[in-house]
Amino acid sequence: MELIVTEKDNAARRIAEILSDGTADAERVNGVNVYGWGGTRVIGLSGHVVGVDFPPEYDDWRDVEPHELIDAPIDTEPTQEAIVAALRRLSRDADRVIIATDYDREGELIGKEAFDIVRDVDESVPIERARFSSITENEVQEAFANTGELDFDLAAAGEARQTVDLVWGAALTRFLSLSAGQLGEDFISVGRVQGPTLKLLVDREREIQAFDPDDYWELFADLTKDGGSGFEAQYFYLDEDGNEARRIWDEAAAETAHEALASADGAAVEEVNRRTRTDEPPAPFNTTQFIRAASSLGYSAQRAMSIAEDLYTAGYITYPRTDNTVYPDDLDPEELLEAFRETFFGDSVEELLEQDEISPTEGDEETTDHPPIHPTGEMPTDLDDDEWEVYELVVRRFFATCAPAATWEHLRVVAGVEGEVSLPAGGERGLSLKANGKRLLEEGYHSVYPYSSADETVVPDVATGEELAVSDVHLDAKQTQPPRRYGQSRLIETMEDLGIGTKSTRHNTIEKLYDRNYVEGDPPRPTQLAHAVVEAAEEYADHIVSEEMTAQLEADMRAIAAGEKGFDEVTEESREMLEAVFEELRESREEVGDHLRKSMKADKILGPCPECGEDLLVRKSRYGSYFVGCDGYPDCEYTLPLPSTGKPLILDEECEEHGLNRVKMLAGRKTFVHGCPLCKAEEADAEADRVIGACPECGEEHGGELAIKQLRSGSRLVGCTRYPDCDYSLPLPRRGEIEVTDEECEEHHLPHLVVHGDDDEPWELGCPICNYREFQAREADSELETVEGIGEKTAEKLEEAGVEDVEGLKEADPDELASSVDGVSAGSVRDWQAKAD
């Protein structure tokens, strides 16, 4: 038997489909999908199926000193036992094994893990390596026809990264968490790459906080041709170095210039300058530039890469983890464009193929592992909105690299007004106005790549000496601005420039900073805890946040991959470095802990408690939900609820009435501003329940009624008036006025609801039960999953038996349905039917 091992199940399914020409069948081995045809089986792993960790005797944080982890032995144990067992079982019958994991450092290590599992079963079976950059028919067939050997040096580099990160992360995380007394789920995490990344964010925040703005003024006026339209021009002068300056740094001089310009009869055109500029198409996407482009569409780095990986596995784009910005010689751009001729992109393709020659652009970085990210030519038919948007971005970036340059005409007009202004910088300055216009002469790549601005600025044709009318003169008072916070894509670019992390790990590092409460919002803003960790590291052990240290380790790992250094050499050097860090830290443990504790509390303060005056803090219950509680507990038990959706972020804005900071709930694309928690609670207390009908759970037996309720947490719902004896409820939108109409649902005998928001169009919610059922169906991809007790797998079985929706379930004969669905009893069907009603 030939055994093929891929990195994930969806890659296994795709490769099996290609190699078997669509004849492969799926079976289950130890609960794991295996795809087979003839004498071939394909199994997908789940990324790393084994992991590195310390032996169990090092698990107790309180009994093992953190520095003991530096030289502790490291075990390799299965993390996906079912997959490992299935792979071992298949290996017994294999006479040839092909590793087909992703071709990068992590993929090679995952392949090496599979290699070791197979070798443990059979020491002699041939093991080969198939490498590809896209899971398309041609490339997969080519890769399996030309297999090679596993790259053990590349795998060792991945293994070194794994070991170094484990030792650094575990030892430092335990030290900081124990020092601050912060254990459990909210332990203080730090790592080899996290630390320097966090320092970048904290340093930028320090620049912002230390920034002292300067006042300046800018002067504008509208200039108008005789009988023509007006255009805006800006006052400028030549500074002492002869450079054009627009900012006036003295208020008196600005007002004098404003008065002089406002009283001017007109302005004479002194200079008209036209020039054309070539606007070159962008370079092909590497990972960093892809993330940057996806960020402009609103995708986080993590989300963008997750979608790209799914598109790669489905065969629609090439491997998304690459530094390369030069297409390989064997890529035929015309052939790839032809694949899109009869698709949604047909008009763009026709335009590109009309060129005499197609010569794609090149970037500065050329590598040999993977090509730049580009479409494979296979047109998807089953993408959701986000996937399609990212896919179109990749397709159009490829189109742009094959497109001609754009051409712009730039027009500069300078007009003078009689008179002079005295500026503190020295000397008299004339009253000059300038306007810059630009017009797109040739669209070039902009016609196929709408993500790059092609906005024009209109300035009419004028001639030297022509008199223009002056109107709408206005002086704008402004201030210099601090540097902007890093957006996620800009942060990844900076990490790349400094050698922090790799293309495969940078977006995950940022996600970890969010998960560990080091940053909040987007762009990411460091919390007080982040400041505290960086400050403690800078004072007591600056290696923790040094980009030089982590960049050196990354360089060492590249040296391992190139065969220039060994695994033992690099990991031993990193342990020695960490030992030096702990020498500095051990003497300052108490100071570090105090500093961290104060900062963690500062991150959670909302304002004064209205009952006792102590601080109100955002707290987390033992069930994982957030609420507001008094720091004076147990003497003061004052609390306020918070919404159940999202993670609270305390804003700088303060409620004028209660003196509490407003709260924002971070929930991805569903993020919203909750406001002052006390205001929300008082509004709910003042809002009377509106009864709309009988409760379907307890109405008949106990007389319970459904009512529209405003909760103190800010949420709204339709809930039973007998709560807490009956907890039946249905969600409602948080915002908008809810109208109860006279129209009634025939099935549930409840009125239809309409939500009136800020938009012109009201939202016809309809029957709240029907609406919630439809919502559940959309979320679950199957209406059947809205019934309590029916999960994804059971829903699939029911659909295969011909029951496709809730109505079909209610009409089915329980005994007949149970006999045709494996693992389902007639009693279960009756139970589901009762719940569906």
C-alpha cells in the first residue's frame, strides 16, 4: 500500500481527489478521515500531532522554580492521539510513504514528526517527500511524479524554534505570573517574539503620550477664472532655506496674511507647470504585502491569513507564506490570464491580453521555496463573502502585475496677490497661492486593480498673467500630530524589517498579544499590563524585549536550515542567554511583582463606586463572564452587569453624570460601544416590560407570558415574565426602537416586530421565534441544527435520509426515520419533534 501524509484533512481530501481522478472514497480509521482508491491511502494530520513539553514533574508552578526550566529535559508527546494511532496503524501496511505537508520550516517539521512515527513502526519502508506551492492538478501530479527526500536541516530549524520558544516562554511566563500572583487562566504570558513586539507597541505609545503639539495655521482661498469654476489654493512662502512652506507658526503673522488675502482684489497667475508621471504597477504579493492589502479591506492579519490558507488548500491560490516577490520563470502569465477569460473577471482579462507583450512586475526579494501569492486559475464556486473578497484581491493583484503602467498629468498653478507679510522666521514674504491638480491620462493597472487610489484633483487650465478672482478665504488653526499607532499590517512590516519572527508566525504573535490582554482595539493599543511588563524588562532584564536577541536567534535558525549550524549549538546558546536573563531577574522578583500588580489593576478601573467611593473595577466571574465590581468587596458588594458579548475595553471618555469611564465591547466585527454601565442599568430599571404573547414553554401550564425586556447589561430580549422559574428567551437587536405590529405569526401566534434605527429602511424582524430559528440556521449551515440535541453530524445524517429542514422533521414518522438513520432512535426523533414545536 502507498501511504500519503498531508498537513490537514482538507489538503488530504483535495490531493486524493486529484490523484484518484475523483474516484477516492472516505473511510474512518481510529475516528480519522482516510481517503483511498486502489492501493493508495491519504491521511491528513492536524498540523503538529506531537508537541514538546517538560516532563510531568515540572508541571506544578509553585513547586518548581522558573529558572529550573532552562535546563529541564524536554519530552515529545502526541497531542493528537487519534491521528497518531491512525497513522501508526496505516504505516503497518505501507510499502511506500510520501510526506506531502506544506513546504516551509513548520511544514517540514510536521513532516519530520510523521516520518518519526512511521519509522517507529517500520524502520525500512521508503519515505519520500512531495513538494508543491499550490494544490492544483498540474502541480500535485508533477510533485508526486518527482518526489525527493525530507529536508532534515529545515525540520531541525523548526524544531529549534519550538524548543527555544518553549523554554523562553515557559520560564519567563512562570516567573512574571508567580511574581505578580497572577495564576489560572489570566497568567502573564511572555515569549521570545512577544516581548520585542510588545516593546515596539509600548515605545510608540510612549512617543504618543510624550508628544507636545505645536500650534500652526494654514491659509486657503478659492481662485476662479472669469466665467469659470473655482478651485482651492493654499498660501505658501519660501523659508530661510529656500524651501516651500505652508505652515505659519506665528498666529499674528497668520492673521495678518489672512486679512491681506481677504481684502485682495484678485490674484495674477505667475507660474503654470505641467508634467506627466509614470505610475508603475505594484509588485507581486508576498505574505507581508498581502496582509497589508487585506488590512485596507478591514481584515486582521490573523483573519487574512486564515482565509488565504483555506483558499490555498482548496486549490484556488498558491501557498500564502512566502517572502518571494518575483514570479518563477515557468509561470506563463498569458496562460494564467486565459484561465479567467470566461469568468467574472473576463473584461479585465480581455483588456490585459490586448497588450503586445505581458511582462509582469518584480519586487526586490527573490527566493526559491515558493512563488509570490497568485491565483492558480481554478475559479471557485463555493466561497462566502469574506473568502470571495480576499480571493478577488489576490486575483486582481496578479492582474495588476501584468498590467501596463498608469500615466498622470500633474498641473501646478502659482498665483500672487499684491502685498507682503512679515513672518517671525525673518523678512517679508509675498502673498503667494498654489494649487496642484492631477489627471489620469492612461488608467493602466488602475483599471484592473481598484484597491489603489485613482482619484483626480481638478485644476482648470489657466495662463501666465491671467487674473483670477479670490473668494472664500479661510484660516485653519491646527496642531502638529503625534506619530500614529501601528496598524497590524504596519506592525508586521516593522517586525519583518527588524528580523522579529517569521512570515509564518508574525500574525500569530499579534493574535497572542490580544489573547493575553497586552493590547486592545484596532490599531492595537498596549494596556497598562503591557507597559508594566516592558518597563520591568527594561529595568531588570532588557534581553526579554530586545529585538537584537530574537533577530539573532532567527538568524541562527536560518543557519540550521542552511546546514551551517546544528540544533544543539543553537538551543544551548539560547539557554545560556536565558540563564543570563534570570541572573538579572532573580534579585528583583518582589519589585517586578509589585509593578505588575499595580498596572493590572489600573487597566480595570472605571471610576468611583457610587456607594462607598472605592474603585469600580472590571472583573471576570468564575463562569468567564465580565461584570463591574467594587474594589471594596466584601465590605461593599456593589456590582453592575456588562454585556455577555465581547471583551470589555475601558475608554478614555467619561460619563458626565456618574464619573465612570465608558466601556467598549470588543467582539471582532460585532464590536460595539456599551457606554456607561450605570447609565445602562438605570435605563433598564426605568423601562417597563412589553407583553407580546404567551410563553411557548410555560404559557399553557403556568400562564407565563413573553415580554420585550430591557436588561441592565444593555441587551434586549424577548423573555418569559416568570423568569427565573422559566428562562425561555430570544435575542433582540441592541439598538433601534422596536415597534409591535398588528400582524401575527400563524405558527406561533406572536406579533411581528419592526426595528427602527438610524437608517431610512426599518428592519422587519417578523415573529421573534421564526427570526431566531432562521438566524440559528444561517449560523449552523443547517436549519436542523437549530433544534436542541441535533449537531452537525446528526443533521448531515438526517439530510441524507431526506429530512432537510425543521418542517420535514416535524412531519416525519419517528419509527421509519430511526430505521433509516444510523445511531438515531425513535425516542430521539420524538424528542426533537417536541422541541421543534
